[in-house]
Amino acid sequence: MEFLPGPSVVELKLEEVLAALADPVRLRMVGLLAVTDTERSCSPAGFPVELHKSTLSHHFKVLRAAGLTRTRLEGRNRFVRLRREDLQERFPGLLDAVLAAIGPAEPPTGSR
């Protein structure tokens, strides 16, 4: 399997994680990833947010660069997954506290 580059667990920085989570769209994306706790397609159909594809790609890049997500490549398709275990190892309880604060995310309906 091929993955896009991202920081290792020891390279995760709290200020970068929090900066990535400061954006409401990215916070919602993380909430949606946490609901299923599996990888999801990076396509607009995989995330029910009203954004242009390029803007959505930017948000995926920010989340990956901060170490919140891992992106797997499969041909021309990309799949993203929350790095829950890595975040828990580096910053115990942080992700759970953030997710509790935002409340339950709505599961995706598959439509935009």
C-alpha cells in the first residue's frame, strides 16, 4: 500500500493539530471520520460538505500535514482515515475531548 507523506507519531506537534482543528470545516470532517472509524473516499461524495473539490483537497492536505489523518493511494483514488491511535499515543485524551466538545457528527448520507 502506498500512503501520502505525513508526520510520524513523535513528529506530531500540538500547535499544528490544534490549528488544523480550528477550522470548522476540518473539525466537521474529523467528526465524520470518527463516526465510522474506517477509511473513507476523499471524493466529494465521501464527505457531505458543500465545497469545491479543490477546497476539499486543501482541507485534506492540512489534516494530513498536521498528522490527524493518513491518506492511502489506490490508483487514482485516495482514501483517508483518522489517526486515532497515533493521536492518543502522543496526546492522550485530546481527540476524545475534541470530539465530545463538538457533539455527535451526522453519519454521511451519500448525497451532497
